[in-house]
Amino acid sequence: MSALRWSKALAKAPRDGTEFQVWWSGQWQPRARFNPETHAFELWGRTDYDAEGWEAFYWSEVSHWMPQPEQPQ
């Protein structure tokens, strides 16, 4: 159930490189993280998937976040 718990407090999101999901700039982003080496908020390829790889974005446009769901067993 914790994977369904949304939080507006991005300050509580992991900052160790762990991936999580966000609602960013009006779009759901299934892969996001804070890069501990660069101290940047990053998204993987964005929802339009026009690029592959991590890209830095403005964290201030994040309104919600949630942990990644657990892997199926």
C-alpha cells in the first residue's frame, strides 16, 4: 500500500539515487531521481520518450511523488 501513498513534500523524496515517480509539469513521470553526484533532479527520457537517458529538470515543477512499486514475485 505504501507505493500508493502520494506526498506533496518532495523534500521527503529519496536523495540517494533511488528511483521514484513524480507528477512534473502536469505530466506523470514514471522514472525520476535525485542524482547525489550532481545534486540535480533528473527524469528518464520524459513521458514523450523522445530521449533515452537521465536529464536534469526543475524540481520546483514537481507537485507529487511516490515510491516505485515493488517488483512482482
